[in-house]
Amino acid sequence: MSKPKRNRRSKTYKNLPQNQCPSVCKICRNPAIGYHYEVPSCNGCKTFFRRTIVTGRKFKCPKIGNCFEGADVIDTSKRVCRACRFEKCIQAGMNPLAIQAEAKTEEGHELKKIIAQKMLNGEKFDSITVFFNVEDKLNQVVKKLTSIEAKLEGVHNNGMPMGFTDIRDLSTVVSSKVIYNNVDIPSMSYAPVKISKNTGLPKRRSRNFVHSSCLASIEYSKAFDFTSAIDLSSKITLLQHTALSCANLTNAFITFSKLKSDTLLYPDGSIYGPPKRKKGPLIEKQRSFLQKTLVAFMSNNVDRTEYMLLKAIVLCNPGKRKNLIQHPKKQVFSKREVYAQCLFRYCLLQHGTLNGPGRFSLLLAICNVLENQQKYQKDYYLYIKVIHSQKHKDPEVLKKKCISVVYDQIMDP
């Protein structure tokens, strides 16, 4: 028995003129050689449309998106705008479902599906919205994060002005406007310089980088749109869970990328953590735990874009905080999904479809390192606080031992 012949034509082809070759390509207005994907077209436009759909390639018009407008014939022997050519193919009605070849990439499958769905619904295809949405979203997000990091770099790196202390509580800091320079902090207290009895010289004062790094994380959170949609109580709850992790990320990245050190450092180059003069098993364990995020950055060679996207994901991770009511949680989680998608897309672009997902998993694993490091830091802080409270009964002395009110409220909520 002979097998029946497969009819590869779609139903639309039955309505086209039979035994009649169209004269003009509806895309480039050159001579057509037939109906291709349900549209009169030349061989060049047919091949271009098929290749674009199968590969999922993305193009962008270098001008204003009107390269194929008018009635003139397009000279396809020269380089033409591929973005406008593809949009013209869609506007002319070329059907991606008529392509027999399977799409080779996820982008191709997605593009084919979107165009077919819009054609089915009778909607106008907008290549600017659909065709470039993934890359454009990634570029927009990275551009915004780069701008935020640049503006707040001074808050983290410069430390507190010498001799001044930030006396505000967490609620006041969160509800105040964004500060891009530590000298602009309102209501700071100042302590006179103490003279050393041994040398007769002024004692070296701490720049309190611990406080300024947490302060930078709080100011960083204010730059995100979703924070304006949640109430003050939810913001405080979120920052009590994420501010320290964001600060740890920034400290690790600056040490790794700028200071080029394999030991965690403050921005001025001094060693991060308890002073060298302090010794003991707990002190050594504290120093070891503080290095965890830095080690993860070094072993994975994290670049700046990965760091910025990872930091945005960490900020949008309230964990299992019950205090954060359901509506704010949805706001935060939806933003976290956006940054996670951007990071995944960036990994695919940098490492390919084969290694990109693995790279994405390695970067997300740093979040677990941050969680463990933060938990240990808070436990150690509470331990030191108890020791000090037993040793110093005077509340004023205890107050001096505190790094800052904000830091205390983050570490001991």
C-alpha cells in the first residue's frame, strides 16, 4: 500500500490564488517568487524570517524604527536593518507556525509562541515590547543598580566623620530621605578628641565602618520602588533580616574586586572584625566566619553585575518573617523574581545555555552562605552584649560599647 501524501499546507494557503505567482514581496517590495509562510515574498525575506524564528535572534534598530517605511524598493544586496525587516515580516502577516523546522533555542520557542498567540487574538505585534523585552529588562535593571551603587559608594567607603556618632534609631533612618554622604546625617553627636597619656598625642578614632556599611544597606533599600508600597513596620522587619547580609556582600565584593585581598578588609584597608589584640577560640571563630562570603566570591570569581543582581535578590528576601504581612510579602517576592530572572538571563548570556544554569545555581548558593554568616554574627553579638552587661552595670558605659543604635536594632531586633 502506498502511503498517503502529507498535506503540509495550512488552511490559509487554500484561500490564496492557485497557479498564480505574486509579483511583489510585501516586505522589501522586490520581485516575489511565491507565497512563503502565507505572505507574498522574495527568497531573501523568506529565509530571513525563517532563520530569525528558528534561532530566536534579537535585533535592534539603530535609528527610530522606520527603515522599511515608504514605497521604495529596498536594496537587500546591501546591509539592511534586520529589526525593521523582521517587524515588517510580522506586519505583513508571516505565520511562524507555518515554519516546519523546530526552533533551536528557548528564545526561538518563546518568540514563535508569542507571535502566534498575538496573531490568533488579532492583536498588533510590537517587536519593541515582545522582541527585546528580556534583554532590555536586564539592561534597564543593571543600569539602575549601577547608578544606585555609584551614588551610595561614599556612604559605605568613607565611614563616619571622625569623632561623630549617628544617634538615630532604625525607624528614623528608614523614614528619612536618602543620604548620599555621611556628613549630611542629621543630629550626630560629637565627642572631643582624647589625648593619650603615654604619647601626649590625640588617640586614633574609629571611622565606625561597621555602622556605615549597614547604613549604606538601608539607604540602598530606599532606592527601590517596592519599598514605597509597603508600610514602615514592614520595611523595618525586612531590613532587620536583610541589611546585614547586604552589608556583608558589599564588604566582600570591595575586598575582592578593589582591595584585591584574600582577607576581609574595611574600606580603609584595615582588617575587618575584632581587633588583633583580642584572642581566644570564640574570637578566632568569629574571624573565620566573617570570611565566608569573601571565600565564596573568590572561589566563584563573581563579577560586578552578578554581585549587584545577587544583592538585589538578597534585599528582597524577607525569609519566614511572620511580622511581614501577606501583601508586602507579595510585593517583595515579585521583585525578587524579576532580579532572579535577570541574573539567570545574564548567566545564560555570559556562560551559554550549557553552563549558564549551573552558574546561576552557584551564585544563588552564596545566599545560604550569607544566611549562615549572618546568623553566627547575630549570635556572637548577643553573646558579647551579655558579657558587657554583666561587666558594666552603668547604662552610660554600655551605651558607649554599642556600635550604634541602628546596628543594635538590626543585630538584636
